[in-house]
Amino acid sequence: MKTKNFTISIVLFAFIIILVNLLSYLYFFRLDPTENERYTLSSATKDILKDLTEPITVKAYFSEDLPPQLIKTRNDFREMLVEYGKISGQMVVYDFISPNEDEELEMEAMQNGIQPVMINVREKDQMKQQRAYMGAVLSLGERKEVVPVVEPGLAMEYTLTTAIKKLAVVDKPSVGLLQGHGEPSLNQLSQARQELSILYDVENVTITDSTSIPPHVRSLAIIRPTDSIPPGVFSQLDDFLSRGGRLLVALNRVDGDLQRGYGSAVTTGLESWLREKGIHVNENFIVDQNCVQATMQQQIGNAIQISSIAIPYIPRINQFSDHPVTEGLEEVILPFASTIDFMGDSSATFTPVMFSSELSGTQPAPQYFNFQRRWSRGDFPLENQVLGAVVEGPLSGETHTSMVVIADGDFAVNENGQQVNPDNVSLLVNSIDWLSDDTGLIELRTKAVSSRPIKQMEDSTRTLLKWLNFLLPIVLVLIYGGLRYQYRKNQRVMRMEANYA
């Protein structure tokens, strides 16, 4: 009888294991206690995968003999592909290849755009370098996207999903970039252009007496014009808005030169056109206690002293409203920005989306920059000044449309090929996504934490965290010791009782 019961238990246990495996295959879920849900696919990724109508093949080129931290990256990538396959209804298929095992496979990887990277490997207490492959090629029919190096963490999901999105989208909507008045070219917006090219065809738009904004352009970006704009251009912009076109306007109302230590007003006519619609971009410099630090050289006698000083004219913006344009942003840097006021009527809705800190102020243009100045709390009497806003309504004619206005034109420009802050790029691309009614990748683009510098916390918060990290482990050990001591004491008392068995 005992043998029969044991056999039944074994069969039931095996049946339960098989059933759990089948259910886990059909209903995949994962517990993810991390703050930014780094192990949970975003809803944007899931929507993109569920919309796939043709299978996408992923060839993952990963070397076998990787160090432990890179083996984890390979395993995470494999698990992500498994999850992608399940969510897409097996529309994402994959194959892992180790190029180091065969010269032909290595040649295939390099021909597909996967170049080896040099990694440091410890072997017999010595460090040596070896070639490794950590890339992937995604293909759909004749089209393909290359991921030269798979980055670990949150970047992995964004890279993979955007590559799939590029392959899946055939007819991309067009986004225009106004040119002809000193605006930056597409090459000067290289980071933003790379992000925008996932969903859009970005094209230059030049308006003359004989040319207008093409009818297929859904959204138009006006970024940092420096020359006067002819009245005919504004007439065309009004026509564009009247037929439902959307605008992103990022303008400099003031401009500063740190080398010369001087800032002046900028007048292009764009500010007057905005004022007619009730949007006042003021001719002032925002100053903020929460700002960037710059390295300056000072001549002291015969020596040159290098010191780091605060530049309140280049604020770090951490205050955002809950809006798709600013979703997920943590810190945007706005060099020489101005404040925005709305004086329009109730037919238009004005929604501020970016604000200065609680310690900020304004200074009129022109302005000489005194880098030796000792800034005090009294220099920042204002708070939460508007630096970016969304305006919706009948901005021209009777058609309801939308406009994003940012009171700084340099925030996303790659000056002299320099990289800009990632959240600055996300702000521009999020704006275009929202204006174009395609916010699918906003959540994914801003999912990663870009900046949480502890130096920008309040002194009280920083001190609290420091002592909490120091004291909490000690307190937990003392509590555990106290509970254990009390438990053993109670046991001793019980054993001393007369009726204790």
C-alpha cells in the first residue's frame, strides 16, 4: 500500500511539474522589484511586437569564452529574445552563433557589420586581451538592421525594440526641419536625427516665395534661427497650422558667449509671430542655483589657477509636468534660456511642461557675465519659472492644432561634433513624437535613468542617506541579536518550569 501511494505521489508530482511548465510557456510573467522595472518589457515594446505581421530573424553573434560579466549579457539577451518570441506569437526567431569557432563564421559576422571588440580577460593571474563578438543582425525580407555591440541593461531593450521598429515600419511619416535662416543643419542635430530616423523621414524644408511647406510633412521643427525671417515665411506657417500642421519651436531669445563674458538679445521676427498668438518668450536670461559647473583658468601672478565655478546662466532643469513631451526626463540642460508667459485668450490651452528650480531669477539682456561674482540666495528670488510649454487650440484659423515652445534653441544641437545630454535629445524627439501622434517609443526611450547626481540633493537629504547607510546595518544586527537573546531566555525559563517535559 505504501509503495502504491509513493508511486501515485511521484506521478502527481511529475504531472504538476509538466503542467507548471506548460502554463509558464503560455502565461509568461516575471517578478520585478527594481524601481525602473529594468527586467520588465515596456508596454511600447509589447505593442510593437504584437503588431508584427512578418517574422523577424535575429542572428546573435556572441563568442563562447567570455568573462562572467559578459556571459550575463549574452544570457540576458537570449532570455529577452525568448520573451520577444512569446509576446510576438513567434514572429521573432533567433539563432546564436559563435564566430570564434570558425573562420567562415567570423568572416560572415564582419561582413554583416559585426566587428570584434577587445576585452580584458584574467587568466592565471594575468590580464590579457582577446577578440570577442557581441553583436546581432536583424532581418526582415531584404531589409536588415545591425546592432554592432549589444549593451547590457535597459539599453538592450531599447536597441532591440527600435531595430525591430525600423524594420517593421515601411512608409514613414515625414518631419520637416526649417532651413534658410541660420538654423542648424541635420548634421548638427546628429543625435536627434538618429533617434527620429526610427519612425520618420527627416527632411529639410526651405520656404521661399515660390516654395511652401510640402503637404506630406506632418510636423515642422523650427530650431534656433539666427537671421531675420521674412514675413512671407510666417504667412506659410499660419497656412500650415490652419490645415492641421504641428510645430516645434525652439528659439533663442538671448544668446551668451562665455569666452567674451557677454550676452545679448536675439531678434529674428519669430518672437513677434509667437507674441501674436499670446506666447511671450521674454528677452531675459534665466539664472538658477541648480546649474552646471565650468572649469575656468585664472591668472594669479605668474601662475595659472584652474578652478570649477558655477554658471547660473546654464541651468539644470529637473522640474517637469506630467506630459508625454517630458515623460521620463530627469535632467535637461538649457544654455542661456529665457522665461515664457502666456497672454492669449481662452480659445487656446497653455500647458507649462518645464520649470526652473525653487531658487531662480532673471536678468535682462544685454548682460555682462561676472565669473568672479559670489552668488547668494538673494540672487534667486523666483521659483518654478516656465521654460517650455505646450499650446493647443485654433492657433491659426479654426483648425485645432498643437505647438511645443522651448525658450532655448541650443539644447539639442551638437556644436563642433560634441555630444549633448541624452535627456536633451529625448526632449526634442518626444516633442516630435507627441506632435506627430506617435508616442509609442517615448516610454522606452526615457526608461533608463540618465542622471541622479547626489550632489544636487539637499544637504539634509544627503546627510540622512549617509547616516542611514551607515547605521541601518548596525541597527538590524542589534535588533536580530536582541530578538535571539530574548528567544533563548524564554526557552531557558520554560525549561526551568516544573511541568516542562
